[in-house]
Amino acid sequence: MNDSAMSFRRSIMPLMTGVLAGAAATLVVLRATGMIIPANLANRTFHKFVTTYEALYTEYYRPVASATLLNGAVAGMTNSLNDPFTDYFPPAGETQLQNMLSNAYVGIGVVVAETNGRLAVQSVIAKSPAAEVGLKPGDVIVAVNGKSIAGMSETEATSLIQGKSGTTLRLEVDRASEKGRLLEFTLTRERITAPEVYTRMLRDHVGYLRLSIVGSNAAEEVKKAFLGLKKDGATRLILDLRGNPGGYLDQALQIANTLIPKGKVVVKVEARTGAPQIFTSKGPGTRMPIVVLMDRGTASAAEILSAALHDDEGTPLLGTRSYGKGTAQTSIVYSDGSGMKFTYAKWLTPTGKWINHIGLHPTNPVNLPSYASLPSLSGASLPLRLNQVSSDVKTLQETLRALGYPVDRVDGYFDPSTEQNVRKFQTEHKLPATGVVDEKTADAIESALQGLIASHDTQLNAALRLVLKLPLR
């Protein structure tokens, strides 16, 4: 990318003669700001841009910075493509993007993408503020701090979500399973430093490796973790890519070197200029039986790995359909710290399939329990008490029932049965038995629910049973 950018810069020639004097003066200003001016200035389309810039810069009713106009022009070009993965980032946004891929940034712990003109949550990072309040992949953010984001670009919308560590924001979310109402979540921004790789040994010599994002050091971390599992006696592997939004293509290729035998096709990258470029594993790979866990948050580079393992090795894909991002992006970082990310190619699976907007379908479909998608009480309007009627009370009742407390109703009316079961929960968890759900009680209920989900991970349990049936090779 850097070489092509330098080549482009070297191709810039002196300004052509014949341009109006005012436009020529404008071009001097543009050059002074560091903008690259192509040689074909006789082109009427580019002349329209130059004269528009000149008019606004010199005649707008109040002074306007050249950087404002140029940034707006670049943003306009990217927005005109209607591609949610082609975008311009101001300096703060570009820094956030690079930091996220390095797995160290300030935010709420979600990856979002514009889908059909709406800002949808693509994945949620474990133990992040977003995970704690119960945001889910597929949730559509409709407002931030009471301000509708309808019609905003992805960059504009995410700029409202970003902020300083320790500050709070309120999101209004449309969730498909909650017809007729919006969910509200209050979150505190914090530094996100989730590890890229987590491993543990399961029973019967099965290793478990979770990759949260295909970040800038993912390949080395996966290699180290995989070798560590083998040293601990692993003879089979569960690769958990649930909620993994993808990341760097080169890192996905290097991870494939660890998991896929040498010479096997990993991915085919097809730019607009020619035949697909075929990338193969450099090895050594492994012959260890593997099962991949995936869900709606599994995207991009994580889908490349999943598809390659399935097509090359017959690896079972267990869980739910993946996100379906079949394009590859590259980026340019400008001298002022801003940047542009744009789609330069589409990628195909080893068998030549393009999964864009389709996703990978699991060979072994398994859903999590229904209570895994319940909204979090951490985002509820507290306190909750007797005789209240609200969607938060409904969530409370459904959560209590999932935890084994026999509430009489789950319609959102806080009746005496709900109060009685709240008191019982509080007593069992050494909290004041008031029957009122305050912040401490809500946190305790949410923690108990997350523990239940973790101990009843139907997808992981199914993956364990499946991988033990696969023959050793």
C-alpha cells in the first residue's frame, strides 16, 4: 500500500495551463494543504470540484477552514459509493480504528457496520461495557444520547459513540426479538484491552482456543497458544471464533499456516483488474481434528479462516450463520492523522464461493439458550419495585425465571410474586432483602445470568461432543 501511494505521488505533474486564474489560485491553496493534484486538470469534473472549493473558501458567508472543505470532500467521495466498509476517518477516528485492531482503545467494546442504511452491531467484545449491559450482534443503534443517527454516515455515528474514558453515553437500540419497543442502554466508556487469544484444556485432551479479533499480533499469539495446548496434551481442538469481527488479512493467512497443511488454498482475492490472486498455506499446519465455533458476529478475516478450514480439511462449522463480509479493505493514512479505509477486492472461499451478505452456514446448527439473548438489567431504569409496569420489569421476570425462580408472570407488571422472588434472590446472595431491584441487585442478577450462560454453553458443549467423535489423524 505504501509503495503504490508513493508511486501515485511521483506521478503528479505541474499544473496545466489554461485553468481560470481563480481556480489556479485555489490549486495553490490546495497544494499548500498537502492535497495531491492530478495532472488532468482540464477534466471538467475536476474543474467543478476546484471552482466549488474556491467559491466556498472565498465567498461563504463566514470563514471556513480549508481542512473542513477537504475533509468533507473526501468523506463525500467515500459516502457516494454506498459501501459501509469504505469510509473516511478524521484523525481521532483513524486512531480509534488502528487501536481497536491492536486490541487497546477507549470505547464501549462493539464493532459496528452500516447495513441497509442502519448502524448494526457486528460483534461485542467479551467483558466490555457493551457486553456487560447486554448489547448483542444484530442490534441496530438508532440514537446516541437522545440524538437520532438516521441519515448519518458510519463515521458520523461512531464519532458520537466514541469519547473519553470514564464518560457515559445512552444508546437506543432496535432488537429484532423485541418488536414494538426500543431498548435503552447506559454505558461508561473505558479502555478496552481484551486479550486476542484465550486458551484452556477441556476434558479428554481437547484444547480450546478463543480468538477475539484478528489483530496486528494475532498470528503470533495463535501460534504460541496452539503450541502451548499441544504441549499440555491436546490432541483435538475447538477454535472459537464467535463474535470475532475479523481484522488483518495478512494475519489470517499466517494463522492459516499454523492450522492448515502446506499448499492448501486459504483464500482467493479478486480485485477489479484481473484473475483472483490465490493464497495458499505455507505450513506446517496440523492434522489435529478441529471444530470451529461461529455466530452472527463472526466476520471478515474470521470467516476466511472458517471457510478455509471447512473447504480444505472438512472442519465442521458449529453454531449459527456467520456475518457475511466477503470484501477486503486497505487504508491510507494522511499526514494530518486522518485516514481512508476502502474496499479494494472481494474474497472467495477455496471452492470459489462469495459469501458477501450471505455468510457461512453451519454444518452443525446449534443455538444458545433463549435466555442468552435477554437484555441486560445493567441498562435498566432502576429501581424496580412493586406495582411498576415496564419492559425492564419484563426483562427482570424473564431473567429470574431463567435462573430458576418461579415468578407467576412475565408480562412486565411487578406483582407480589415478582417481589417475593426478588427477596429470595437477595437473601441467597447476601443482599438486603428489600424486594426492590437497585443497582447492586441488578448487577448480581446479571452476574448470575452470565454465569448460567457460561455453564450452559450449548454450542461449546455440542462442539466438545462433536470433536471427540472425529478420528485422530
